[in-house]
Amino acid sequence: MKKTKTKIEKQLRKKTNPVLVNTIIAAKKNPKWTKIAGILSGPGRIKTCINLSEIDKKTKKGEKIVIPGKVLSQGDVSKKIKISAFKFSKRAEEKLKKAGCETNTILNEIKSNPDAKDIKVIR
């Protein structure tokens, strides 16, 4: 179910992390990224945390994926992919760099790809 901009705005008022607030605002302004804004504006206790092993299972070589949450370091990635996430654990980022993957924040991805072209969202 897609959240309305009003609901996102209401939930945004409760957020205190300035990076999270800026990411939600940027995503909310762009209709292609509204789904990500809805996920990020939700309660913290149901945020997405996904391990590298799960990312490896759900992706194909060369894909661009967005994870509206945190990427954790358990497992390995065997394919070169581009991952945009709200946060990366230090070990996960190291493993991704070693595997030749590109990492990016969601905010930077919104700025560089406003049309959300070829993006796959993994939760």
C-alpha cells in the first residue's frame, strides 16, 4: 500500500536524524521515489536490515538496487551491482568495495537518478 504525502509528512515530523529527514523530503518531492519516502518515514522498529547473502540471492549482475534501510555484512556478494541504501555497516561497505560493487546513499541516488530508472527495491 502506498502512503499519501500527507501521511509521510505527518510521520516525518517525528524524525530527528537530519540525514533521514533530508532523504525523506527529497524522495517525497519526486513522484517516482514516493514509495521509498513512505518506507523510510515509517516506524524505526520495522526498518529494513538486509544481509549481503540475501542481496546476492535476490539480484542479477549489473542491477541497480535500493534498500530503504541498512545493509549488514553477513555473507558475500558474488556479482557486480550498484547498491543504494540509507546506511551501510562498515564491514558490509568494505566487502562490497572488495567485490567491485558501487555503493551510494539513497539521497545521492535520488539526485543522480530522479526518474528512478532501472531501480529495483529490496526490502
